[in-house]
Amino acid sequence: MPVPLFLDVSGGELLVVLLFVLLFFGSKGVPEVARTMGRAMRQFRDATAEVQREIEKGAHEVKKGFDEQRKTFRIEPPEHSAPVGSALNHANSGPPDAPTTSPVVDTPQEQAPRPGAEGQ
């Protein structure tokens, strides 16, 4: 697995970087810079941990709500449905991949005229 270039620092390169930091900040400034960087890293870790806790808390709340909904959810047949043992339920039974058929209901397309309504 290749190592990212910023992590591939040899001893000589590290010595050059430390020398540059010492010259740039001075001997009195190096401890202050190190302290500031340590505080910044700690704040970054704390912020990362806080975000992770918030995500886990939100996921826990969603799961809790889902579990509550699942406990209260019941499937009940509609009031107007046919009883389980009726002929309609047996007529549509078959292999799961077979198309289901529904009973054909004849509906009149036109209503017959009412007696005595012809002249009106």
C-alpha cells in the first residue's frame, strides 16, 4: 500500500524542517508554537468526537422511533374484505408468478329509458 508523500519524511528532511522552524520562530517561540499546535490538535479531536457522538445519538433516536413504530403497527384486513375461506380467495390462488384474475362484472353502458320519460 503506497504511503502518502507527506508521511514519507526521512531523518535528513526532518532535521531540515526542525532547523527551519528554529530559525523562523527562534528558541523562545518554538515551545509556544508547539503548545499552540497541541491545543489545536486537541480541539480538532474533541470536535471530531462531538460530531461522532451527535451522529450516533441521532442514529439511536431514529432506531428507537422505528422500533416504537414497528411495535405499534398492526396489519388488519379492511372491514369490507371477504372472509379468508371464501371462493374469491381460492379462485385467485395459484403459483406466485401466475397472473391473477379478477371476476368480471357486467356493468350497463347505457341506462334503459324510464317508462313515460320518452316525451320529456
